[in-house]
Amino acid sequence: MSEPVKIAIVDDHPMVAEGIEAILETYDDLSVVGTLTNGQEAIDRVEELAPDVILLDLNMPCVNGLSATEIILERRPETRILILSMHDSSEYISSALSHGAMGYILKDVPTDEIKRAIDTVMAGGRYLCPGATASLTPKTPGGREQLTNREQTILLQLAQGNSNKEVAIALDISVRTVETHRKNIKRKLGISSTAGLTRYALEHGVLQGTGVDI
């Protein structure tokens, strides 16, 4: 028999987290390895708990769900993140997906839908709450995908002339993670060179107030 899927629940409302835990523990193939109260706690403990799936609230103190998703995936890329939310708008859903989440489910869904979402992402699929089946990718007014907050931070570092290694040291992430972000930034912006990234950063005000003269 295969090992149970390890689940971590992150929600700043204890009753919500405990309710979800009670539901999931009724399934033999699932094991809740931790219930955490905010995004920072999830970031700090993701390597220790090593969950297969994280059910992550969107609105939390300290670090919100979107920022936590990016940083968690930097530290443990194999983790699948399912965003839990009360909001069903396409803007929330598309933003969650652009930050790396593999699914988005509403807090008031039936028990079996949470289980279905977990099974789907464990099989490598993407799970969206009913009614959100369209391809949801946020676009800028010019038609390009939006950069996440983390990607904007890395773009700023690169535009300042820092190498991948220097960016990795500054942000306490691996060089490989920086390279991945760099590729995603270039793809989203349709830019192939570092000089192009610098020019984009200058033209769009990314470097304003940094004291960088290009």
C-alpha cells in the first residue's frame, strides 16, 4: 500500500483549519501533517513538514497566500499548492495560478470536492472551482502576462546589473531558482536579452527611486 498523501493546512482561522483537518482525516489515503496559522509559518516549516499538498488561505496576516506560494515553491518545488478562498472572481483565481498554485477551491465547497482537488493536483492536473474552467492568465493592458511580486523584485535586481549568483545571495534562494524566474520574466515580457530587461525596467519605472543610473 502506498504512503498517504501528506497535507498541510494553512489558515488564520483555527476553526476553519480544524474543520478541514477533521474532514481530511476521514480518508485513509490522506494524512494531515500540520495546521499552520499564517504564510510565514508555512514558509518556515515547509521543508520540515515536507507536505505533498498545501491547502493555503489567500488572505492571512504576516505573509499572504500569494507571496507564500511563490516562496514555498522556491524552497520546495515539488509541493502542490491549493488556494483556499471565499472569493470566486476570475481576478483572484488567475492571480493565484500566475503565482504557481495548481488549484483554487472555495471554502464553502462540499467535502468531496476538496478531496477531488487534492487527487487532481497529485495526478499532475490543475483544479479550479466550478465555473472557473477557462484559461485564466492575468494580462497587462498591452496583452502581456503580469509579473508576480517576486518576479518584479528579481527584475529589479537584474536591471541593477546583478548576476544570478548575486541575486540568489541577496534573496536567499538558489541560483537555479533565479534562473527559472529569469526565464519566466523573459517569456512573459517577450524579451530575450538582459539588456532588454534593463531597458524594460527603465521604461516602466521599475528603477525609479533606486539611485541606479543607466
